Amino acid sequence: MTARRPAPPRGLFEDAFWRHLGEGRMCLQRCDDCSSVRYPAAPCCPRCGSEACTWAPVAGSGRVVSWTRFHRQYFAEMPPPYLVVSVALDEGPMVVGNLLGDQATDPAIGAPVRLRLQTVETAAGRLDLPQWELAAAEDTAKTEKR
Amino acid sequence: MTDRSRLRRAAGAVAVVGVGETDYALDHAALRDGKVRSDAYGFAATALKRALSDAGLRLSDIDGLVVGQSTAVERMAEVLAVDPSWSAQADAVNAVIQAAMAIASGLAECVALVYGNDQKSAGTQYGGPNAMGGERFLAYVQYAPWGLTSQGALYAMMANRYMAEAEFTPADLGRIAVGQRRFAEQNANAIMRRPLTLDDYLASRFVCEPLRLFDYCLVNDGGVALIVTTAERARSNPRAVGLAAFARADLSVDATSLRPRLMDYYHDAHRRAAADLYAVAGFGPEAVDSVQIYDSFTTHVPFALEGFGYCGLGEAAGLIRSGALAPGGRLPMNTSGGMLSESYMQGWNHQVEAVRQLRGETGDRQVPGVRHVHYMSDVAGKVSSLMYRRAGA
Ligand SMILES: [Zn+2]
């Protein structure tokens, strides 16, 4: 059974973010003028002000900036406990997701993580959520070499 | 670039001459018995009557109005029956700053700052499907699909990173809650007065790990009002409390992605505000006798103390463990019990406590010989700070 999740707030510029995820990849806006990558979606570049941008796929790797484990239930769809992590992408921006896998072990700050899409149902329809799992040792070695 | 000589003139142009609060503990007890005493506007009106009485002024003396963010300007003015020459809406610290700006610029001479909140009886949600604040702070609602909406969860993430970097433990968070509770025990208007031990704290349930129940502020109804007027009008008033300085610095770039929160603990804004504040006041932490810190969560305390230079970065645990911040310490903090133990008035009750401390009217919890009280607020990276001074100090 597909997990149920709260729907995200959707502004004009978020649609492309979720559409790309529905096609199996996580894309962020990359500025056509200064190449900086931004999240969340925005009408213009926070570095140079340019409105020209291209939705470009991210590598899907990053590191844990911090985490929290929810013990209180805030959403009917989400019984605790569950882990939320902030992840610094290799491309620079920071995003939020759930850490999949063992929910009882505290993730280490700085731990390398890999993207994994999770299909969920929301009140606004089906979504593919960008989620994170701890990278295996060989993935880490690859990330560091690159 | 800020202009410190103008800032000094603006701060020196005003004084707080009246304060008022509702009966937090009594109203909270009544609500537990099912009696809703009033709504947000009614609590504000009660607080304003008390502040006017405290100041020896009448409503007709008021020509400026600042209302808190939980009420509408027009409806508040309508309920209070004032048509001021100037009005605005602001959080607690910015209400004081805006009143000073209005007075310094000549828009008004006697400003009522009023706050009312019925968040408990009205069931305001600070997380979940109807989380408040998303229209002002996108990060409060952006991450709903991942179950992250509460402000507490954002502070929990700050705490986990900080504890991995600094010598700071969950027990240090507990010491903050315990110290403030000890002040609340000496405050008849505080809602939470039952003694709290570190063991009680450590045994309490997690909400968003590592934060526990006692790291979270209360949620209650109430109102607060202050009267701010010109320094000339206040000159002959021995109970008037002056402003040595005010300062502000924002961090909003990358705020939704949580970068300034998690990577910097808002220290860039703390440093900018502190530099202006201390330069304008002409003194720094060495001359501060008591601090009031916006404490919706215990975690605000180490970040504000480090950011404003009360200790080095990563060294707040030492200050906390020394007992400096607790009753009898050298830097008593949140002496009313703060929002963790007195009342969650979103920073407004701290202003009243600062004024009463400087008037010497706080009874058992009075800080001896207090000349300067420093208020610090860093909600969502918008750092604002006030340095209050005793009349004649
Ligand atoms: Zn650009």
C-alpha cells in the first residue's frame, strides 16, 4: 500500500520540481547566467537576479547537516517515530527529507546520504518524494573521489 | 549602513512609562475549568487599562498604537476606541523599536504597544496541517510532506548539530529550564511554579528529539501592554525606564533551506546587531546586570548568549553550568520565568519584566542593584535587541 503524506504547499514555480520527480529524477533550477543552483524554487536567481534558468538534475548525493526524530504526532498520516534530516547536496543547496531505514539509530552529522524516491499519496494526488538513505561505504568512496 | 549617532538620538528620545499584563496564572486556571475569560482583543484591552493606570495616563493621551502580530490593527483600535495619528503591527521587540522610530521622527508622542493572544482557547496550531506562520516564514510549512512543520523541530535540528560541535549536552538544556522555573517559583503571576529538577527534565518525554516537553514554551492566553513616550515627558518620572540602545540585523537569504539556522545558528545577525547595540549604548556585556532572552525553546539561550558575546562560540555550557543565569547568579536570565514557565506572550512579557526589574518592583526575584537589562530575540534569524537602562543610569 502506498504511504499517505501531507501535501506540499504549491506555488507557481514548484510544479516543475514535482513534475521532474514524477519522471524519476530530482531537478533544481540552475541559473543560466551564473550557474548557481537554488532551492526552494524561486522566480529569480538569489545570487545574480537573473530570471533565466534551466531545471537540471542533481547527482543525488549529499551529507547530513542535522536531524530530528519526531516523537509527537502532528499529522494523521505520519505516526511517530520518524527521522527528518537536513541534507547539503553536492551541488550546494540544502534540502529536507526523511532518512529511510533504521529509525532508532541517530544519524551522524556529516554522514553521506543517497537520494531515493518514494511514491506517496497526498490529498493533492500522487507524488514522488525525494528521500534519503545512508550511503554504503563504496558509494562514499566514489563520492569522495569525484 | 546603520548610523549610530542617529540611533543613539532615537533611543535616547524615548522612555517606557507604563506596563500592564493580564493574570496569566488565574486565567490559565480558569481555562482549565472550562471558563474562557476573553479573546485576544479583550486580553489586550485589560493589559492596556493596567498599563495606562500604571503610567498615570488616560486613553486620550495615546496618539500612537502598535499591535502584536496575533491581532489586526484596525480591529484593535476599534475595540480600544483610539484613532491614533500613527499605527503599526510588530512583534514585541520591534514594537518598541517602531515606537521609538515614530517618536523620534515626530509621528507620535505617546504610543500604546498592545498584545493579546487567545492561542490556547482558540486552539492555535504550531505544527501539523494547520500550522500558523507559513505566510510569514515559509520554512514553517514548506516541509509538510516529510512531516516537518513545527518550529520546535527546526530548533531540535539546530540543537543536534550544535551538540555534535560543542561541549553541550541535553542536561545543559535542562539546566536552562530548571533555572527559569526557579524564578517562576518567585513570581505569583507565573503559570508553572511547581519545582522542576534536572531529573524531572531528563525523565520528561521527547517531542522532537533532542527536545523534550520542558524545552518547549507554554501555550496560554493573555495580554501585555506598554506605554512609550518622549524622554522629556518622562524626565520627572522616577519610574520611567530608558533605552540605552536598540539594534536589528536580519538573516533571510537561504532561510527556507535552513542554512543560516543550521550552519550559523544566526550568529552573523547576532554579531551585526551586537556591534551596533554595544557601540550605541557605550557599553557591552560587562555592564549588563540581567538578560532577557526570547525563549520559545531553551535552545535560543546558548545561541543568543554566544552570538551577543556573553561567552565564546561553543562555550555556553560553561556559563550555564556556573549557575550565572539562575537565581543568585551574576547574570540572572528570564527572571519572570520567561515563556518556558511564566507565560508565552511571544517576547512581550520579557519587556514588562525588564521594566519592573529596573524599577526595583519584582519582589523576591529582584536583581540587586540592576542598572541595565539586555533583551535579545532571534526568531527565524531576524535578530532584534534592546538595552534598557534604569532612570538616571
Ligand atoms: Zn544567477
